[in-house]
Amino acid sequence: MLLSLLLLLWLLCSPAQAAVILIYHHIAEDTPRVSSTTEAELREHLDHLKEHNFKVMPLDVLLQQLQNGEPVPHNAVAITFDDGYANNYTAAHPILMEYGVPYTIFISPGDIDNRTGPVMSWDQIRRMSEDGVLVANHAMYHEKMAQPEPGESKEAWLQRMRATILDAERRIKEETGQSHRLLAYPYGEFSPRLEALVKELGFIGIGQQSGAVGPSTKMTRVPRFPAAGRFAEMSDLAQKLRTLPFTIVQHRQADPMVTSSQNPPTLSLQLEVDDFRPAQLRCFAGMEVIEPEWLEDGQTFVAQASKPLRQGRARYNCTAPSISKRGYFYWYSQPWLYGRSSD
């Protein structure tokens, strides 16, 4: 009993080692709802962060502190935008400057060069850069990166991935002077071999799977919570902001690439079990609730859905309520990619 009380006091008093990263795409009312947040919703989100004393940090500073094991402010948050849409400049940027919060845009320079889609111009991006916005890498042409194209050898694919990452970083530096070696995977898709390349090149790889970040987060698959569509509703986002990262000792089975012989896939993680009760851990595959199996070591769980995944992208989300922080949940999301995904 005394040991449990001392552990609880230590957890309550120790410096924060957790943060949440939010991902936006469009800020508009006339774009697809699934990837859109309205100006009113963005203001509501920023008001909530301010009223509840969240500390909005530059993404590069936040990730560097977590990598170094340095404490981050309580309720730390980073704000990111993917794809470089023009409404990021016309609608989002003035609001974020008004609130005085830092944020990051992930852009595909080839799309900017070719004016592919409703994207910003380099003049607009340079103005944002001059205002302190962090400009980072979203691959050269927003291409799918996780696996070779049909008929493409692994060697040719790796060479192409190396080129798209480094060419995009070069163009961003040419136009803005910035180079942070942060790569947001297009569509949130990645694979172990791509992660290895990202690490080899000295980049941090950032996904689109949900979850909080902490010192044990793999820096080749950093999670972010979506803040668009139905996830833009404040009732939903408020709970996501009250999440914590599991301390992961080892990713035993967490390869995002799913084969026919391994479908449905198995997730297995070894965790530090100190601030949550193993019996309260639940994983979700869509609407299915999975009760994980805990192995004899008391730290490793195994979770598998009852039905095979459909082709494309899917996830298991695993959560457990925190003992020390009332109202907070530990959260881990495992992305899966089965077959060749659609856009």
C-alpha cells in the first residue's frame, strides 16, 4: 500500500514526459468534410487550448526534447498541417497568428512547383516561413511510400524513396532556408524498410495514426490526432488532448504491412505497467472490442481482431485509463496496410 502511494505521488510530481500532436488539412467549409475543419472550429480548438492552459510548442523543439529525455511542459501540444493547401495560408494562418501559436506545415515541393491541386504558392510559403511557421517535408510529390509499385524492384523503390525525401528537403531549403529533417508520410503509410531508410537519412518519420507521444515513441512512426471532420468536434478533441503515451519496452509484433497469411494481424507490445491496470486495457478494431491476452511476464499483451481486414488502411486503437491522472487515458494506435491502398 505504501509503495503504491509513493508511486502515485512520484507520478503526480514528476516532470511531464508526454504531449499530443494535432493534424489538420483543409481549413474551409467547401472541401471534403473528412479532411476539413472550419474557421469557427479552429478558433474553438485554440480557445480550448488557451482556456485550459495547454502549452503549444514548435514541433521540432517538442520532438527534440522528447528524444533527449528532457521534460516538456504539462499539457504540451503541437499543431501541424499536411498537404500545403492554399486555405492554410488564406484561412488558417491569420487565425494562428492572431492567437500567437507556433505550427508546422508539411508540404510536397513538387506539387508546389507544378501547381498540382489547390496548393499554396512558394511566395505564400515564404511569407509564412518569415512569420515563424516551420516548413517540413511531405515527400516530393505526395506519393505513396510504404512499398514498391507493381513491377518495381525493392532496390529501385528504395532509390526512389531516398530521392523523394532528399529532393523535397533540398527544395524546401532552397525556397525557405529551413531544413528540419521531419518527414510526414503521405497518407500516413509506412513500412519497416521505409522506417529504416528514414532513420538512416537522419529524419524523424511522422504518421497519421492517433496517440500521444513520449520518450518511448519510435521516432520513425510518431503519432498525431486528427482534428478534422467528426474529430473536429470539441467533445471528441477534448478527450484526445487528455491522453498519455504507453511506455513501450518493445514492439514485439507491430509491422504495419499485412499479408494474406497474417490477416487479421496480431499486435503485441511489451509495456511498463505502472500507471494503468492491465485488466482495463482494451483494443478496438473498428467497432469490435478486443480484450487483449496478457502473457506470463505481466508486461506483454497480444491483440487480434476476429475478422480479416479489408484492403487498404486500418487500425487497432488500444487504451487504458490512467491511475494517477484522473480523466486521462493511455492511448496507442497501430496502423495496418493490407494490399495496395486506395487514396
